[in-house]
Amino acid sequence: MIIDYTVEKLDAALKIAKISTQGQAFVLANWERLLPQIKTYVAAIMADWPAFPKIWESLNLPTGLDEGERSVFMVAAYCFMMDASRQRYLERDYTEEMWLEAMPDISWHAHDKEDGTLWLDTCNNEFNWHFSILNAHNITLGRLQFYQRTCPFDFPEYGVAKDDNVAGFHIPANGPLDIEACKASFRRAQDFFAKYHPDWDFKGFFCQSWFLNPIYRNYLPPTANILRFQDLGKAINYPNNSKDAIRRVFAFRGVSIDNPNPPTKMQRAIQAIIKDGNSIANGAIFIPKQ
């Protein structure tokens, strides 16, 4: 597929992706000098389209870019691949509305900075998450995103064994953790897989995330949305070294983990967990079909 590397195409795609006004201005002011590298990068990705690139592990961003340049690079690459993405969704008989619902994913990872620049929180030399949105591997259905996978753990109380089919899901940072909106997404996902992938049977829904660690039950009130979400299924702990809770709850909000008076209950809970010598590692959850 021939890709249209024009400012008009980029400008239109930024709007579809719902990048902020500040972010759009920053990308449009800086993308052109990165264009030769962007073209090379996108061509390498598209060589295996729509499969994940065979050279994935070595498909890193160009070296020597600062934080703002990396953000511009990834946003522009994403935007220039959106025409191919739309075609992919339609080839799978997904609707254009589903494609439009998915494209703002990159804006949920983009943060405006006080100096007028843009910070993309997935800029750690990888593009695979965004690629999974573009190639329709990962489908956005309301509040949540879903994809086919197998379960890495046993959940005997639900009759689920390791390697059984489950619908993996992700909770993007695009708003509050509205429990009813999440339930609506699970219902949409059941309808989606039944309609578009009727031969793929799955036991339920599975996710690994920083806020699924059962430890929070000891530090938050039962009315907290994190605990209400855990109550939808079975949340478990498992050995891992993730510190994503600090990144999500502190760094993304510009608050230091060492702040003696953090402003939110969640930040204070994490500080207390660490002070008590307990783990803030990721947890996992299985949620049965509803």
C-alpha cells in the first residue's frame, strides 16, 4: 500500500486520533525533519503487514532522539499507517465505526507538558502496542480493549486451566474506572467474538495489571473502584517485579514517590504498602462471561 506522507494526511490523522491541540501543534511543527527516518521505520513495519513484523525485536526507534522527538516520531508513524489500518478493519468485516473508536488509543498515551511539548508514555523503543491497535489484533469496545490469547494460570473455581482460551483485555487510561462502563464493554466483547469469531470459544476474560494486586484490599476502602473491579472476578497475586504502579500513579501525574503528602488516596496507599514491606507488583484477574 502506498502511504501518503503529506502534512494534510498527518493533520487529518491527528484529528482522528484525537491528539490534543497542543500535541497536534507540536507534532506538525517537528515531524518533517524526522520524515526520512519515519519512512524507513514504517516501511520496515509494513513489510509484513498485517502480521507483526518478523524483525520485531530489532525494530527500535532511531537513536539520538530526545523525549519530544521520540514522541513526534511515534505519533507520526502511527498516523501515517492509519489508512492501512482502516483497510484492515474493513477487510475483516469490522465496521468503520469500530476503527474510529480504536484510533484514539495513541492519544490515551500522550501527555501535554508545560513547556508545550508532548510526551508519549510508550516511548521506550517499542511500537508493538500501537501496532496491535492498527492491525486490528486489539479491538476497542467502549471502555476496554480486547484480544485473543490463552490463560497463563489456573482458575479452578471457574473451571479454567492454564492455556485455555480467554479474551485478554486492557483498561486504557482514557478516563475513570467506571464499573458499569466496564461491564458494558464485557457484554460488547461477548457479542463481538460471537459475531466475528464464532469458531473461537473462550472461557472468559483475563488481564494482568498494576491495580489487580489483591494487596489493595488491605489499604483501600471496599467502595474503591479498584476493589469493585476486582470483585467482578478472581484477582490473584503472582511473582513478578513490576513497579508499574509507581509509574502509573505517581510519575504520570508528576508526583514524586517520595512526596510526604501525596494528594490522592491511591498514592498514599502505595506509599503505605511500600513502607510495610509489601509488594506492589502486578496482579491478575479472571472474569467469567456475564
